[in-house]
Amino acid sequence: MDTFPPFAVDASSTIGLPEQAKIGFVGLGRMGTVMAANLAARGREVIAYVRHPDRMHKLAALGLTPTNDNADLFDCDVVVSMLPDDDAVLDASFGRTGPGGEGFALGLRRGAIHLSMSTIGTATASQLAREHARHGQGFVAAPVFGDPSAISPNRRSSSAPILGMPISSSC
């Protein structure tokens, strides 16, 4: 199996995604909101999944398309997660009940990529990579270093190591 060294990406980069790529975002706390708003400000379509309907108006004002139905993420090309811990990422991705649960990855199309920007353990990252591969999806772990002010539109100075495996031709 090939492995690739981590590399840093400017926070304003969209890493070669086609302009029409649909981006989903899960985890819209302080850091996630700034990240998603930066993508929207660069003209990207960003579907923002939130559990609390009272936040929808604020997110729409930032140029995001808010939803509280994770099925709206199913046809995204990339779903970014920016969640607080391993359990939150597993729950959002595959639901607490495992297969047949409520996570976004269970309906995400084949070939789509889950970009986890949360700080999670290696065992959780490996589990997510296996489960996504089983569903014909890609998984990339890219935990962010910095705070929300570091990626504000005027600064954009946080970085993330990006670790992943080559996507097989079956995705």
C-alpha cells in the first residue's frame, strides 16, 4: 500500500475541486462556521448541516445553504466534518446504531469524499477509512491546527496535514 507524507495547504485553497463541486459541511461551531463561510465567499456551493434550526438564518446570511436533514448531503462531492471528537465524527458519519443508522455516509454517493478536519484518534480514522471504502467512498483525515481567528478572511493562516490513501478505481 502506498503512503504519502502530510503536506500543508493554505486555508483559502480548494485543492483543485471543480468549480461546480458541491461541498457539504458538518460541524458548524466557531471553526467550522468560519471555514464553511470562507468556501462560500469563494463562490462554492456549501450545504451546511445543523442540528439546531435556530442557527439556519445566521448560516444563510453567510452564504451557506443550511439544512437539518442529512439527506441533503447525499449528492455532495465532498463532505467536510469539523467536529469535537471521535464519537461525534462516528455518529455524524455512520450513526450510533452502525449500519442502517442515521449518518450521512450511509446515503453518500459512491466516489464522494469525507474530509475529516476534526482531531480524531488513529483507530477512529482507520475505522472511518474502512467503512467509507466499504461504501465506495473516499476518506481523508486532515486535522486543522489553529483557531477561528487564524482563518478569518483577513488572515487565512491555519494549516492542516492531509493524510489519506489513494482512491481505488472502484470508487
